[in-house]
Amino acid sequence: MDFLKDLWNYMTSRNKWWLAPMIFILLLLGLIIVFGGGSAIAPFIYTLF
């Protein structure tokens, strides 16, 4: 959690708000890969990439 706090402090102090959507998209893609890897919908997720 320290990493997220440091990242948030960096974004607010230097007004780097354009990083927030990129971080959100990367987290979303990571969650899709992790949760989709062991489920029955895995073949459908792999066709997206």
C-alpha cells in the first residue's frame, strides 16, 4: 500500500493526472488476465488479445 500512497502523492504534487487513466487500464487488463486464466471463459478472453 505504500507504493500506491507514494504514487498518489506524486500525481497530486506534480499534477500528473494523465497517469491515472493509464494506471486504471493496466490494472483492469491485469485483473482480466488473472481472473480469466482459470475460468471457463478463458478462450473467449484470449481471442481479444
